[in-house]
Amino acid sequence: MCRRLSGRENPRIRCRTGVSKEMHDFGRFLVIIGVIIAVIGLMLWSGFAPKWLGRLPGDIRIERGNFGFYFPIVTCIVISIALTLIFSLFRR
């Protein structure tokens, strides 16, 4: 339960815990984003990912004997562009 402070106090809204409403909302936002990331991670980990993800031309793969190095640079760029477009839509 949040209430508005009055009088000499700061006119911001405070919750029972003493935390401002903005911080309470920000905490809720972080939890929601964390749950979404966890769900996406579980989907990708379970094999639900598209077959092209991580296998684009330009991804670096070096395998020699018992050593293997893989860096999906082009996949990272594609994901970065997609996230930038999605976040720019939410910003407007």
C-alpha cells in the first residue's frame, strides 16, 4: 500500500516499506524481464531454437584435435540489431 506524503516531507509517493513507488515499479520491471530471459533461455537450452541460430556464415569455428573454439559473431550482430529494433519500438 502506497501513500502520498504531505506537509514538510517530500511530496513523492512512498510505500509501506519506505521505498518510493518508482523504485517499487522498477523492481517489478526487473523481475519480469528476468523471468522472460529465463523462459527464453530454457526454450533455447531445450532445443527449441531455430536451426540457423549460431550457424550463420561468418561465425568463427576452429576445431583441431581435442580443442574447439566457436564464436558466433554474425549471430551476435543479428541478435543485437533485432533487440535494438524491438527496444526502439517500445521507447516510442
